[in-house]
Amino acid sequence: MADNSKPAAYDAAETIEHVDATPSRQQHHHHHEEHASKDKAADVLEDAGHSAILTPENNARVLRLIDWRILPIVLGIYFLQALDKATLAYGSVFGLVTTAHLHGQQYSWLGAVVYLAQLVCQPIVAYTLVKVPLGKFLGVTVFCWGAVLSAMAAAKSFPSLLVCRMLLGAFEAGVAPAFISLTQMWYRRREQPVRLGAWYAMNGITNMFGSLLSWGLGHISSATLAPYQIIFLFFGLLTVVFSAVVLIFMPDSPIDAKFLKGEDKLVAVERLRLNQQGIKNDVWKWDHVKEAVFDPKTWLWFAMLFSISVPSGGISTFGPLIIKGFGYDQFTTILFNMPFGAVQLIATMGGAYVAMVWKLKSPVLMFLSIPPIIGCVMLLVLPHDASHRGPLLVGYYLISVYPGITPLIYSWQAANTAGETKKKITTAIMIVGQSAGNVLGPNLYTTDEAPLYRRGLISNLVLFIVLIILYAIQILILKIQNHKHEKTRESLGKTAKVVDKSMLAVKTPSDEDLEVKTTANVLDRSLQDITDWQNEDFVYVY
């Protein structure tokens, strides 16, 4: 029978049954290793000597403080990243292909090389995110890619454009992993889908406002600069300016946040303890790496993101050209790309909200995968002539539901992985899948296949169907792993079935909850920086 009143500062892998009354050098060394491997939030609780009592009022107040400080910066960064990636598609409409003498697969490779660079950089990103303060990392990253985009205005040939796009990909490689890490670090599992959806939905805002801005910038007549050069320069300098905002205002973690004072910091820690995922630790753990690699969940997240990113990479690069193929001029094409952004925004935020209400992600993912299947079929079957422009646009807008899928896969993974190093490695492997899909995606479309793009659309159709199968397999694996944890809890004398409080709304505490918890009973397994496999109290969510 386990003694549940015991402080959880013992090693995750073994319980020490006998301790000599006289501390030895070996015990001191063991304690030092234990302390180093613990989550940084454990130090905050040790210094305070107690934990906060979570109430609906203080939870709502601290969540509001976090949202107001973190979300505007995150939304700004992702808006600019999505905008900076989309500049290639806007540039293609305003003469980039002709001016730079692009032919064959060259334009496709300008789309793909960004993701190739991101793929290569993921191992470095995973290690850096464990070791480097998150706020500083984001500030420097944003500055570097803004500078590269500004310099891209001077590129007038395929080789120079390729180098710029490759550097752009390298500097943007850490943004999505950093944001997934940030969401795990600041928000309860219940809150994560909407926050992840919010920053990813900036892709939709970009498609609306980016198209409008590009439409306006494209009308500027300059004796020295082509319209596409003006677009690159404007968005690049805007990004450089915003990097200063990130460096000044973005905190590194809830533990270092100056805007959380006194008891509010303890409330922030208490909120996150319920996740059983840890908050922040800068110790790299090779056993976490091994577990991430051998966990079948990891490779299913990889397969899911690869499967959604092939169509995503193709459509985001060739979307405006697909619309142009319906028989519209360049300015009408840009304007008709705006509803794509609106549909994307509704699908992303709507899907995230439903996932939060249902406390389930897999059924929402399955539902979001159906409209793109219908849209692909419509574009493949309908004749591409003037009389079918309306239905063709409907088909294109149905496909544009797909961006709601990616952030839900992100949050599904984020909610089901624990341990600082394992979280970063799992995210890195997942983003490698996404990058590989985004490299392949644009290359399945070629300008030679205009206006039908049959090869690209058929491959997209198949992958949307594959996604539904992958969701079903992942649900099965999560159910098996939950069953294993139930058996372990039972063998330790704990309750087999536990309530996952991280997925529930915060309720008014009972008299038992109102008792002040001292350090001895608050340093539970949630702050030991152990993985979801090692922590029998971890509950997987579907």
C-alpha cells in the first residue's frame, strides 16, 4: 500500500525504502541530482512554503492576466509569420515569376525550401527550447526572419530567392514548437485548444488582411521597386519592429513573469500542476528522448501532421493560382482569396471551441476532415469553365476548412505528453512530419498542370481520408495507455479511476481543499519532471 501523504520529491523510477539517519556524501549527491531534475516551479512552492488554493475567482483573474500579456504577443508573431510565408504567393500574382525568370519546379521549390530548412533545424530547436529562456528565443527569432524578408526585396533570381527563403525557414523553425511549449507552460489542458487555435487562426486573418494589404501595395507605382519588392520590404520591416516588442514584453515562463505578483504566481503554478505535465526545467534528459522515440503516439502525431501538411503546403502556395485558373484577373484573384481566410478562421476557432466544450479532440478532427474531402472531389469533377465558377469557388472554400485540423493535432499532442525533454522531442518529431509534408505538398502541384492541378488534388483527397484512419488508431492507443495507468494506480493502492481536473472548470473549493497545503504535500509527481509513461497519475485525453 503506497503512502500518499509522502512528499513526492523521491525519484520517479524507484521508491527509497530505507534512509540512514546520518546523511552521507552519496545521499547529498543524490539530493542534488533530484533537485536539478525537478521542475523550476517546485522551487517557487518551496520558497513560499505552501501552495495556493484554486478558486473560480482567482483562477479567472490570473488567466485574464496571462491572456492579456501573452496572447497579443503570440498572435502578433504568428500573424507576421503567416504573412511572411504568404508573401511568396502574393509576389507570384504581382510579377515575381516573370521578373525572376522562374520556370518548371523553381516556384514550387521556393515554397518548399522554407519547410526543408525547418525540418533540418528541428533537433537544434528541441534542445534550444529546453536550455534557453523562451521569451528571449522568440524575440531574436522574430528579428532574424524580419531582416531576411527585408533583404529578399533585393533578390531578383532563383538562386538568391532560394537562399533567402531557406534562411527564412531556418529562423521560423522554432516558432510553432515554441508556441506549443508556451501553451503547455501557461495554460491548463482544458484551455489549450482555444489558445492554440487562436494563434494558428492568424493564418486566416493573414489570408484576409494580407490579401487586402498586398492588393493595396500592388497598386503602388514605383520607378525603382517592383510591386513584389514593395510587399517583401514592407512586411519585413514590420516584423523587425515587432521583434522589439517581443524582447521587451514576453516573459520566459510563469516562474519568471514580473506581471504575476505574490499569490498570483502561486495560483499560476497551482493551475498548471493539475496538468501533470510540469512547467519548466532546463535539464536535458536522455531517458525522455528514448521514451519519445519509442512511444507509438509520437509517430502517429508525426503521420497526422505529415498527412495534413501535404495539402496545406500545396494549397497555401498554389491557392491564388488555383483561383486564377477559374478565369479571374490578378486583382480579383487576390480578393477572392479573402473568403478562404474567413472560412479558415471560423473552422479553426469553431473547432477549438467545440473541442473545449466536449473535452474531446478526436471527434472534432474527424468532422473537420470531411468538408475538404467534398471540396477536392468538386474541384476534380467539375468542368473548369466560366459557367462553373461559383461551384468551383464553393469547392475551394470547402477545402479551406483544413487549417482547423493542424492546431487541434498540436493541442491533442500537447495535452498527452509530459516531461520537459519528452515534450520538446515529441513536438520536434511532429514538426519534422509537418515540414516534410510542406516540402512535398507544393511539388505535387506544378504550373504546367494549370488550371486543373489533378495530381495535387488527388493526393490531397487520399490524405484527408488517411487522416480519419490515423485518428481512430490514436484513440485506441490512448485508451490502452489509460488502462495501463489504471492498473498501476490500483497496484499502488490508489483509486484506479481518477477525475482529470485539468479538463474541468474550476469549482468553489470544499472545506478539505481550503486547508493550507504545505511544501511537504504540494510537491507531488506533477513537479518531478517525469514523463506521461512514468507518472501513473497522468490521464490521456481523446
